[in-house]
Amino acid sequence: MSPCWLAALRRSRQYVRLVTHDLVAMLGIYGGTFVVSIIAGLVPLVNTEVFLVGLVRLAVSRSSQLPAIVIAAAAGQMVAKVGLYHAGRAMLELPRGLYKGRYREKLETVRGKLDRWRTKPYLVYGVSSVTGLPPFYLTVLAAGAMKIRFNAFLAIGLAGRLVRFAFLVAIAWAA
């Protein structure tokens, strides 16, 4: 990396640290966790996991705080994912004649891939909500596009995020 990239990276890390500190100072540990998780659920470059590890290592003083942090993080993520789910529902309902050329080909390719996934949508979505593979962001959009029942979408996603964040927070606390 060139020195200008290193300096920009350092500045961005400092900025993120300051914004995170300000959010937690203003909203408290739980409110800050909820807001950061909503943002991270919508913007893939913001990472809830990194925030949680930092929060647990730097700001949590009692283990009794951990369950509420996990719940706030999972709830924030799912609030964001509800919007993405509805975007996915609307995405493939666009009229087939609306797109032309390469966009139409890409949309038809996506429709074909979703048709192959239809046999195991709940399994793939559940695994993704816990492990992040395939990316949870994409499986949420696919769940909407495939019209997975909303209650099932919410229950599976919330349960998976709770497991993921509980595991992560427990490791961070023990370290």
C-alpha cells in the first residue's frame, strides 16, 4: 500500500471509532448496538461483528449485559433485512418487457438461479443467517424474490442472527 492509502485507512478507522463512540455515548450500549446493526444490515461495508467484538472488549463490564446486546444486534439486523426482503419481493415482479438487452439477460439468469434454489429455500436461508455463507444480504433478497412466507423469514432470520451474535459475543467476552 502506498503511504497515502495507509493514511486514508488510518483516518477512516479513527472516524469509525469516533462515530461508534459517539453513538454509544448518545444512545447507550443497547441503543447504539441497535442503530449500528440497522446500518450494517443495509450497508455491507459496515460490519456488525466487528462492532460487537469491539463493544464487548471495550465497553461491557458485566456478563449480564451480553444477552441484551445480542438481542439488540439481532433485532437491528432484522429491521434492516425486512426492507431488503420487500425489495426482493418487488425486484422480480417487474414486467418482463421492461428490461431490454443485457439487463434482461441478467434478470432472466437471476430468475433461473432462484428456480434452482426453490427446493431448499429455508435450509439455505437458515444456514446463511447463522454462518453468513452464502452472504446473508443476498439470501434475504432471494427470500423476498422467492416469496418465502414473511413470518418464516423473520423467525428463521432472527433465530440465526441470535445464534451467530451470541457465539461471537461469548468468544469476545471469554478472550
